[in-house]
Amino acid sequence: MDDAALEKALLLAVSQGDVQSEAFAETSGVDHKKVIGLMKSLEASALVRSTAVDRSALALTPEAETYLVEGSPEAQAFAAVPAEGCSLAAFKAKVSKAVGEVGFKQAMQSKWLGMVKGAEPGVERKVAAVAEDTCQLQLQLVAAGRASEMAAKDLDALVKKRKLVKQDTWKTYVVARGASFALERKKQPADLTREMLQDKSWRDATFKAYNLVPGAGAMPSGGHVHALLKVRQQFRETFLQLGFAEMPTNNFVESGFWNFDTLIQPQMHPARDAHDTFFMKTPAAATRAPEDYVARVKTMHEVGGHGSIGHQYAWKRAEADKNILRTHTTAVSARCLHKLAQDGFRPAKYFSIDRVFRNEAVDRTHLAEFHQVEGVICDRNLTLGDLIGVLHQFFARLGMTQLRFKPAFNPYTEPSMEIFAYHPMLKKWVEVGNSGMFRPEMMLPMGMPEDVNVIAWGLSLERPTMIMYGIDNIRDLFGSKMQLGSVKNNPFCRLGLIEQAETVQATQ
Ligand code: FB9
């Protein structure tokens, strides 16, 4: 039956009362899906309206279909064993995998077959014949739609344990007259044409309704912001709202001098060797550095000053000139603080969020690069208390109001503290960063006044993003192995709205 005829037949049937879509397909000898397609298009023009009805029925799996004819695997196993028995190997060789494994096991359970131990294990019949192939009978019952006659536990075993019966679910529809029902669909003009204007036929035409249902239009493809950048934007807004200025971080390549020496990190410090740091082959060495400042840093490393003994070793310019991929954005802080001191000190609050590189082993939470978030405040007579206060301010805006501080060591801050926060959603204490007060050995060579202290802290962008988006493995968040799809549909995530994270997690 062609589409037009089928449409006519369905409208005629509906005119005589509600129609079961499946029964109509049956009687019209067409596929149910075709009827559903037609029904939906008639529904779009309101000729009919449909009500979905969920249906489900037990059905045999394709494997079970074969047992209907050939008998159950256990019956086949029995049949494959000659009356005098045979070797297990011969038996297995003769039958299919399913019969050889499931069938054999089942036949043993039914005490139809038994194993013969020995050098060469054998199989023997335990009964002369199979009285009744229960499994096959049960499958026939299901196939005949008489599963209700079986014991529930037997049916359950066929569905769950032997996976020979499955629950098919599908939708059928009750099709009824729509608001503008008619026995024939009048071709509704979709557009107003010049001819219609000329012959005034537009006056009594009913135009096809615009089908504005969601999903009709193809989702316009466009750029999507990576989750990391969404969280970065929120960190930026948090800092800007707290009156911080962003430091320029547009130089991944840094000299050892700014990345390490200005932070009074001695040149033999393990973090400075190739196991932790990526050294540039070209350009291998930096060409410019503020010579007067370099001299003061050299002195501080070698003999100290301002009450410090320094690191008491021979400082090498060549080591300082080595170009590397910066290991932290604290290198940028050093540049900005040096500039602040040189330009004439005034209280300042800086922040940076950008990539840093560490030659570390890659694992679930670490890649060779991550985004460091850093905050720096410098003012006269700042104390550790000020740092703790600021950290409370900062993390409270990320939804973490309970903080704990653990004394730590960084080569360039003294005292230093690891920061831990109680994460309401994870319901546990999480290490959320590190912090400290930059050493005078770092500040004084820059030309900072004696009474100026600089407090700073750092964390990553990846950890909060992984927690917010419920991402367990950092490779799924960033890098060549991540799914682009996840960028397309990552929800907007508001830091600080922990409960929102819960919903995001739940939806993922
Ligand atoms: O980000 C980290 N944890 C974190 C941060 C936020 C967060 O938010 C929740 C969702 C709301 C959850 C977790 N960490 C720092 C802690 C750990 O993950 C740590 O194992 C890994 N750290 C990185 C370094 O790994 C080698 C995170 C990274 C880090 C650590 C220290 C600094 C910066 C980044 C620093 C510093 C510093 C110290 C003093 C002065 C200036 C900078």
C-alpha cells in the first residue's frame, strides 16, 4: 500500500473511532514504524492526535530461537555423548561452545551427564534418555506467549541467569481525531506565492503551521568554551572582585634566573635539574637580564646579606641564563615584584592564571603541564595572619569556608603553609594549595623596602575543575586524549555553588 493510500486508510479508520497503531499496521500489512511516521506527520497538521502506550513482552533471544528447534544446550550435550561415553576432548570437539560449556554444565546439574576422572577425562551418560527437555519446553511456552504458565523463578532463571529470554519494550499509539481532523489531508501551502497573491487564493488557504518543536532545527554548531577556561574565568572574576590586578603571563619560556634564582632557589636544588624541568634546546640561553639586579641576586646566593648567610656556594651565570619552560607562575610574580620595587614601591595585589610545565610522571591527576593560579599581596608589615585572613576570603568565594593550614617548606617562602579545605560536596578535607611569605633574601635584592612583606599562595586550575565537573582522570579533562564532545556539552559550572556541582555530577 503506498503512502497516500495508507494515509487515506488511517484517516478513514480514525473517523470510525480511535485506532491502535500496531493493530492498524497489522491489518494494513505495513511496518509499525511506517504507521508511526505517518501518524506523526498527520499529528503535525493536527489531523490526528496520538497517545503513546508503553508495551512490553517477553521474547526469546536469537540464541534461544535456535534451541526451540535443536533442543536446549543440555539436551544437545546429552545427545552428543554416545551411550558408551566418550572422552571430554572428543565431546567438546563435537559440540558448539554454548553446548560444550553451558549445556554440559546444565546436563551435569540435571544429572544427565557425568565426568569420568582419569588421565584422559571422559564424559558418561547418567541416564538412558532425557525424560523431558524442560528448558526447551519453557522456551516454547514463552514463544507462544504463555510464559505466565511458568513458575516465576524458572522464568527468572531464563531471563537473568541463562539470558535466553529478554523483556522487549516498545511504544504503540492510540490515534484519535485531531483538532482539524479530515478524511483527507488538504495539501497546506507552506509559503505565500506570487500566484496566490494574484489569484487571491491566499484568502481561504490554511497555511502549513511552522513546526517549531524543539529539535526541529539542527543545533547551530559554534565554538564551545573548555571547562578549564570557564573555571579560569571564575577565578579571574574572584580576584578582580578582590581588587587584584592580573600579571602578564604570556611567556611560557623563562630563564632559570627569573624562574629560580630570583626566588633564591639554589642552583643545585633538585627541582632545577632535567628530572623536574624542561630545558630549551633553542634558544638555549637568555640574552637579557637586569645586570645590577643579577649581581645582587648572585651575592645573596653566594654570601647572603641583610642578616642572611645566603646559600654559600659559587653561583654560575650560565646556569641562570638557561632557558626553560617555566615550572610555576611565581616566576612572573618575581618579574612584577622586581618591577614594582624598581618603579618605587606602593601596596599592590597581583594574580596570575596560566600554564606551567613540570617534567613529572603523568598519572590520573598530573600531566606534564597544568594551569597555576597564584595570588600575591605586598604591603608594609604584612603578617602570616594577613595571609590566613586573605586565604579565608579567597576560598570562601569558592564555596570552601573551613580551612586548615599545615606548615610546609618552599625554597622561596618562609613561613610556608599547605592549605586544606573541607569540601562540602566531597564531604572530606582536600589539599587546595600552598602559600607563604616570600623570603627577605628574595625581596631585598629586588630593592623592596625593608618593612615590605609579600604574602602569596598558589593552586591549580585542573583540580577544582575536575572536582566541579566530576572528572576522575585528568586525561579526560585536558590533552590529546580528551573527548571533544565533552567540551561541546560541559555545563556552565559556578564555583562556590557546591550543590550545583552535585547536580552536574549526577547528570554526568
Ligand atoms: O589545586 C590544588 N588543589 C585544589 C584546589 C582547589 C580545589 O577546589 C575545589 C573545587 C572547589 C580543589 C583542589 N592543589 C595544588 C593541591 C593538590 O591538588 C596538589 O596535589 C597538586 N598541586 C599542584 C602542584 O603539583 C605538583 C596543586 C598544584 C599547585 C601546588 C602549589 C602551588 C600551585 C599549584 C603553589 C604555590 C605557591 C606557594 C607559595 C607562594 C606562591 C605560590
